[in-house]
Amino acid sequence: MPDCIFCKIAAGEAKARIVLEDEDLVAFLDLNPQAPTHVLIVPRKHIPSLSDAEPGDAAMLGRLQLAAGKIAAQLGVGDGFRLVVNNGRKAGQAVDHLHYHLLGGRRLQWPPG
């Protein structure tokens, strides 16, 4: 998508503080962190939301989650972190590109919202 900021970051056309990337995904620090550790994990493939994912995306979705565990360990929050996906505007999704929020570095409350 030409106007998608996450597509631009994944393509190297927009700057971000990248913590992990591979052929399927890119993970970078959130510009507006909601916890001491706040990383966005996005697929390189443009998928507007989790509801738009298709059966052929299953392996890639699994790799996003596996990357979350690796990133959490790398950043020192592997013993306690939250992985969040907002689906649609009513849930707080602000960018129309599927992304996971990895939050950690402090005690996280429940319920979250």
C-alpha cells in the first residue's frame, strides 16, 4: 500500500528503530510507548487487520508470535510481557496494517481496557 506507514517502514522507506527483521516481518519501537518496552511487530505483507488474514497467512501469523517471544527475551522482558492485537477502529486500531504490540517492562494490569 503506497500510503501505509508500516509498509514504508518494512520497505526501508521510512525510519524506525528496528529491533528485529526477517523476510516476513519487521519489529520496531513504538513512537508513543505505553510501557517501558513497547515494540510493534508487523508483517511485511500488507494485511489491513487480523480479520483480513486468510488461511494462507497462518504460517506467517505464527512467525509473528514466535518473533514476539524472541524479541521479549532480547529486550529483557521475557519473564512477563503482553502481546496485543487491536482489530478495527472500535478496538483502537489506528493504522490499517495488522500489527502486534509487545508490551513489557512494568507490571501490566488486568483487565486491560
